[in-house]
Amino acid sequence: MKYTYYPGCSLHSAHQAYDMSCRAVSEKLGCELIEIEDWNCCGATIYMSVKEITSLAIASRNLALAEKYPYDLVAPCSSCFTVLNKANRFLRNNPALKEKVNSCLAKANLQYNNGVRVRHPLDVLINDMGIEIIRDYVERPLTGLRIANYYGCQIVRPERGFDDREDPTTMDNLFEALGATNVYFPMKLRCCGGMLMTTYEEVALKLSKEILECAVENEADLIVTTCPLCQMNLESYQDKINRTFDTHFRMPVFFFTQVLGVALGIEREKLGLDKNFYRCEKLEEIIAHPVEKKRQEEAEVKV
């Protein structure tokens, strides 16, 4: 299977572990990611509320570049995934708007014809690869690992996409199949505060605190997320949250591809595990365990 790949700004800077683990997991599972050449920032979610035509042109430039390939476009960042899908929807439903955007793209000898399907890697793994196939690649079962699956507020909204908008279960199903225990986590869709950390910090700190609190109360070993901004807010601001609210959080927060990569037996260096602020003791125990033979290899021997 082949896909074009749009890492976005955060995966090439502060969240390289997401990029590394996404590529490593895809390679392990036989998926080829082709990074589109000369991609630019998607404009992020806030840009659309400021200058619609400009923001759509910025996002659509990436889509036009991806349209040169006959593959779906994978965008791991929740914000990038949302913005590119939003641009797709706006242009598809508004021909006049599409004409204005293509007028902008023409300055760079580009045109977009709504021929790209934007996908999230979680969607690709579950619905293209399939959980049963992924399970055949498992070398280190996640037995005993208690996970709080945090989807955040973007990848399943506003439209009905690859998962339920109110009660998504794709990550839960994936990690349960890999041997982990999914803890009760009613905060799975709650906003972490997002960009409010740079504008209304006190509000964002409270929102992130409530998410961390829920994970601790339900005895999670770690939080797993799909979003770079969520991962940063929940992990990087724990010291400030502790000082502000007199709490004592030291909750590991990993990208879902990092934890999946551990189960697949991928080396920790390729998953960027040392880039996280907090280590998960239970996950370290699993990493230290000798790898098991994959079931598919055992089946080949039997044949």
C-alpha cells in the first residue's frame, strides 16, 4: 500500500517522535509513505477565521501537490488533518470559492481539482490494514499496560469521519487487540486547551489538569494521543500545572504510533521514545522483554 505523506510543521520540529514513529510503523507494516515535495504549513485552524481565501489557498497548495500522485494523503497532525479536510469540503461545496482559490494557485502554476482524499494514520491502520493483520506483526504484546486513549477534539469532528464523533473507539480497539487494558476515560474528547496556552494560559492549564486527573484517577500507566498539540500541552506543562494547582502529576504522554511501535518490536530509537519527558515504567518493562516470534512466521513454519 502506498500513500502520500504530509508531516506538517510540528512533526518536523517539536514533535519529531510522531514523525519517526509514524514512518517506522508504516515501514514495519509494509505501507510506503511518500512525502510530498515542497509542502508548506497548512495555515493551522486559527488562520481560517482571519483570512478565508488566503488560508484556503495555503492549505490547497498542499492538496494540489498531493494531487499529482494517485494515492490518498496521510496527515498525522490533528490540526493539519482537520484543516486539509476542511479546505477539501469548502472547495467541493462552493465552486465560486474554488475558482478564487485556484486563481491564487495559478500564480504558482498549480490547480486543485478536489481529487485528494485526506486520511489520518489511525484511519489507515484500522480500515486499510486491519487490526487482525496488525496483530500478526506483534512481537511484544502490551499485556498489563493500562492506557487512557485520548483522541482530542479535532480528528473525529465536525463531520462524521472514520470514527464516532461522540464515542470514538478505534484506538481502544487497536490497543485492546495488542494486549493492553483500556481504562475508563470519559475525557477522551475533551479539549486540552489547544492554543489557549499562548493566550489564556490559566484556562488551558485547568483543561489539561482535568484530563490528567481523569487518567490518574482511573489508574492509567500512560496517556496515548493522536495530536501533537495535545501531547505537548498534557506533557510539557505538567510542572506548571503542578505548581498552579498543587498537584503531583508525572503522567507519561505518548503518541499512539510510539506505543504501537513498541508492540511491533521496533527499536526505541526509531520510535523517538527518548524524546518524551516522562518514561512509563510498564512500557519499559515490555520493551525489555525478549521479542516473541510473530504468529505469521509460526504459521509459515507449520505450512
